[in-house]
Amino acid sequence: MKVLFSTYPMAFHTPGGGEVQLLAYRKHLPLHAVDVTLFNLWEPRFLEHDVVHFFSCMGGSAHFCLFAKRLGLPLVVSASLWITDATRHLYPIDEIRYQLDIADRVVTNSDIESDTLAQVLNLPREKFRTVYNGIDEFFLTPGHPTKFREAHGLEGRFVLNVGNIEPRKNQLSLVRAMKAHPDVKLVLIGQQRDTEYSQAVLREGADQVLYLGPTPHDEMLLSAYAGCDLFCLPSTLETPGLAALEAAAQRAPLLITSEGSCAEYFGAHAHYVAPGDDAVLAAALGGALRTSAPGSGSFDAAALTWAKTTAALRDVYHELA
């Protein structure tokens, strides 16, 4: 089985969860007898593949997808979308619906995402397939809970947020809510995907915020997850955040957004907060911090390694080829 992966041209300028997912699929699918090729604009080689898999519904993506279909190739699209009736006006809904309509299968990260997209876009539910997000097995290795603290001089409690700094990740609301807890430090790790927004976040957070930029997947990141008093991802939506899965694997206590599919993954093993109100987030932080401590999380992430979750994606390809 040979599959051609492609995405929109700017995706890897500031890679996020969707790009991590794409590369994780590429790395682990050979375990399931699926060979993956990354699309090369200068040497496309479409017809050497059994399936084309396109990642994203970024504007203009439908053109590539339609071309693949006209070549007679089965098309899979990873939607990575959370659109509701209340938010559909924020998206180029007709173009997205067209792209997913011409796809033979639409891959989502959760059953609730499949249900919601099918309903909002008026598409047949049977063309959707759930492939759960995963983590590298590396994140199951117990991290040293004090190594990160010692390296950065963190003597008191700290809340950790890992993700690109951008409006969807909602760090500006987080730094404002943290002011209700002045004795707790906020540590931000991630690229500045939106420079103007990032500068506003760091100005607002001032000395309460320690910003470390992007960091590799190494022992220091494990230690950050293992040593934090709370991992907080109050995004406007998540389907879910890969960083939340990584943190959960290190038994970090979680406070994460209620918007999206996080509850399908974490159930009762996390605290949830609706985005949009700084005071609500501040109260949720207080409640979570009262009961949390490093390593007090209870979610078992062992079943959600990429090596295991990609088996479901192999099955999607075999339905079509």
C-alpha cells in the first residue's frame, strides 16, 4: 500500500499539531505495511500511489483534492476542524463542504468531531472515520520532576502551557486569568505563530510569565510536564491538543478547554473550562490548583501511542484501495 501525503504550502512554516500529526503518521504507518511519500511539487508522481491523503481544509485546498480525484485516485482528507452551527459563519463553509464532499473518506480525531461536521455540513456520516490522536512512546518515559524546575530557577508553583502562541490557543486570556494567582508562575513553551498577539501576551504577563520559545522533544520537556503543578490549555477549541496528551502521559493534572473533543479523550481525568471569559478561567485555575500537584494526574495514555492509533488509518486506506 502506497499513500501520497500532501498539505497546504505554508503548513510547515510554523508547524503545529496538524503537522506533527502528519509526520507521526508518516513515521508509524510503515509498521502497518503502508509506505508514505511526501508530495514533491517538482516530482509529483501521483499515479505511483494507491491513495492520496490531504491534510487541512485551508483555503484553496480543494483544487489539489479535485485534481487527485480527476486522476482517479481515492482521496482521504484529514479535516482537523471544529465547526458548529454557532461558528460556521467564521469559515469559508461552502469551500470546506465541497472539499469534504469530493473526498472518499474524511478522517477526524474523534467521534464527536465526525458527528458535528457531518451535521453542520450536511454530509453523509458514513464517509467519516475516527483516527485518534497519539503520542510518541518517548512521552511514556517518566520524566524527572525537578530537573526543569532547577534549570529555570522555578522554586514555587507553576502552570504550564505548551503550544504555538496564537489567538486559538488563547494565551492572552490565560495570562490575564493568572493575575488572580500572583504567587503562581506561568511557563509558556512554543513558537510565536502570531507575532503581534505573542507580544501582547508577553506584555500582559510581564514578570509572572516565563517564555522559553519552542523546545525539542527531550528530557527537559518531559521534566516540564512531570514537574508542573497544572497543565492548562484553555484554547478556543481543541480536537484535542497533542500537548495535552503528552502532559497527561506524564501524569500532569489538566485544565483544558471544553470546546472540541477533549472530553472524549480525557473524560473525568481532567478539569474543563469554557473559553471566552477571563474571570471564569481565573476561577477554574483556582479550583484546579487547590487539588493539583505534580504527578497527580490520573489519565493512562499508554493506549494512545502513534504506533497503535495509526492502525485505524491503515484500515481507512484498505477500504479504498
